[in-house]
Amino acid sequence: MNKVLYLHGFASAGSTGTATVMRNLLYGRDVSVVSPDIPVSPLEAQKMLSSLIQTEQPDLIVATSMGAMYAEQLRGVPRILVNPSFHMARLLTFRGMGRREFRNKRQDGARDFKVDKELIQQFQQVEKCSFQGITPQDKKLVWGLFGTQDKLVNCQPDFKKHYGTDQMSLFEGEHFLNDKVLSHVVLPLIEQILQLPAQKR
């Protein structure tokens, strides 16, 4: 059975609807979708995800926004980065600090968290690991998908600089994914990478 690891975005959780839709789209196709809660602390998240790769040994990582920033650093595994947010520290600095509510239910029951200077500093530290040690082989394992209507982040220049444009695509959509984009943009790429028979759409 193929295993897909989904990494969610900022202030979200493994229970996000994106993971649910992916499971539905891949139902009955010998593919499991693992979707954990990513720790709020970037240092804890980085450590947890590195360990998770070893224990779960996914065949593919699909990641959005902040999750795609973490996924980029997980060398050696095929990765689809959707609207990656490589500059979380800068984004949070300009968007202001304070308490934020989670958009989805967390396994530990937490409903909110705090954005403070320490969190931003941790993101700065983790972001230094981005784009390190990229080999020609690793470039072939990374795909970038970017919504043309994404008004929240635009990290296309970063992706182009480090990965080129061979496996970079634009799609009609915003920062947050909907069922249509998942079905018509993300799923076909998953099918291609995992060599699954194309599903009728």
C-alpha cells in the first residue's frame, strides 16, 4: 500500500478538510493518508517531522503553506509543495502577534495558541535550513504548485531559484485549497508520482 503524508498549514490541524478530501479521492486505491497535527513550535515541528519520516516511511508528501516549508527540508522523499510559505517569520511579524485560534480540531484539544517573539525567532531558526543540501537527484523529487490568485504568500521566486521551473505549475486558485483544485490539480499529480491509474473526472 502506498502511503501519503499530508502536512497542513499554519493554525490548522491534521483534521483539516483537505486531508479528508484527499482520503475520499484516494479511497479504494490502495493508498493511505497520514495527517498529523504539526506542533506549534517550529523547532518541535522540525524534530517531530524528521522522526515521522523514519517511522512512517511515506511514499509521497503532500504539503500546503507552512507545511510545505517544512516538507521542502525533508530530503529524499517525493514532495508536492502547494502554495509554500517559506518566510513564516516575516509573514507573522507583519501580520501581528497575539493569540490565534486553530481553524481545525486538534488532537490535544487545544483551541488557540500564542504568536510571540519566541515563536517568530524559532521560525527564523528553522527557515535557515530551507534549501540546504539540494542535490540534482533531490530536485527531481520536488514539485511546486502555485495558485494564481494567492494573495497571502508568493514564494514562486524562491522555488524557481532553487528548483527551477521543470516541475513547477500554476493553477487557477487561491491560497487555501478547495475540492476542485484537489480533484483536478493535486490528485492527477499524486497519480503520476505514485503511478496510479488515472481516475475519471
